[in-house]
Amino acid sequence: MAETELGAYLRARREQVAPSRIHLPVAGGYRRVPGLRREEVALLAGVSMDYYTRLEQGRERRPSAQVVDALAAALHLDEDARLHLFRLAGLSPRAHVAADGRVDPSLLELVDAWPNNPAIVYNRAYDVLAANAIADALFSGWPHSRNLLRAVFTDPAARTFYRDWPAVARNVVAGFRLGHGAAPHDPRVGQVLTELLDASPEFTELWSRHDARGKSLERKRFIHSDVGPLELTMQTFDVRSSPGQELVVYHAEPSTPSAEALALLGSLAATRRTSG
């Protein structure tokens, strides 16, 4: 029987938990995996070795909520990863229709009302559906693609633009994986996944890790061709009126070089909009 998404995820998580984090007797000898053994996860979760093996191999597909909760604890999953595990086990609702590609007009008005804060709205496929003028300026008018995944992995300039490209790459794939788990049959999500697996070995390697993690408060460091280095705080919000869409707003700490650079970027954006 073919391995399931659930089985692949359990295996990937198991292999990324260091044995030193687990307070239990560990058998000696050569370890074939860098993380936990199957029998160790089974012991921690309170299930039989045979049952856990069947879960990983796809021979058991419908564990109970109690078992999934125990596995999440045994694998030290955070809330996003735990939600993803419940979705894969069929214990949490998944979207049955493709996310709406339209942005609510009132949200567009709100985004445009922030002339000094780059703001974008994107969907589960990481297509940028809307951006205000300063966000367009931050991303230099999206010369390569308005899809954030393609911009990160297939635009050669991305490795200079994002000062912490490896961390950005890991985070964007983990966020995309979480969205894919919520709507695995969304045709646009599937299209972007296929494109990236074909186009980028780096994306393929990160996708194989099965990290699932939503965006939250974090800092992004950029090197912009017009204004130089920028360090911005990024806040992400779910768009409740359009499930699957997220709003991202950037801002700089006041009285810092980044705030000055962002103000200059806003002036350039306003000038270009007026001249355009």
C-alpha cells in the first residue's frame, strides 16, 4: 500500500526530533535515522509499535483524535504543525472549494490607506492579489512574478534582495505546506506546487521536510536597489471574509535607518504614481 500524506508527515517529523529532547531510556547501537525510532514514538504516544508502523506505511489511515493528540505531543509539534497533523488524519475540516481570487473592496481601501506601510494580500497559492504603492516599490514592481514562491525560488535576484534567503525560503515553504494541507484539492495550489517542484531543487528539498508553519510576527531583512538595507517587522492576518487569503503589513522601528529608508521608498512610490 502506498505511503499516505499522514504517514510521510509522521516519518518526517519523527526524523527531526533529536533523541536528546526525549526523557526516556534509549536503546544503544547504531541509529539508522537522525531522529527518533518508530518504537520510541510509539512508546511516547502510548500505542503499539505495530499500530504506529501501520500509520507511517499507510496501512492505517484513520487514527482517533486521542491517538493524534498523543502523537502530536510525542513529536513536540507546535500549534500549526498539530493542526496540520489533524487535517491529514481527517479530523479537521478542509476547504472544498478554491479560494476566491478577488479582494474585498473595503480591504483594498484599507491597504491603500497605509502609504507608509507596505501591505499585500495573497492567497494559499501565494499569488499576490493586491498590494499598495509602497509594497509595489518594496518589491520593485514585481519584475519576475507576482507569486511569492516563484519570486523567492526562481528569481536570481531574490538571493540578494532577501538578506536571509535560506530562512525566508524555509518559512515560505512551511507556510505553503500549511495552506496545502487546508485545501489539497485547490487547483491553483496544485499548479504552483507542480511548477516549483519542476523548477527548483531547493524548493523540492524543503518540501520533502514536511514543515508546516503559518506566518506570524517576524523580521525581514532586505537590500533594496533604490534605498539600500531595510529591516522590517512583518505582521500577518487571516482575511476572515475570504478564507485562504492573508494580509501582510510591514513596518520599520521608528527613528532607525530602516524607518528613514522606508520613508524614502514611500516618497519614491508616490512620485512614480504621480508621474505615471
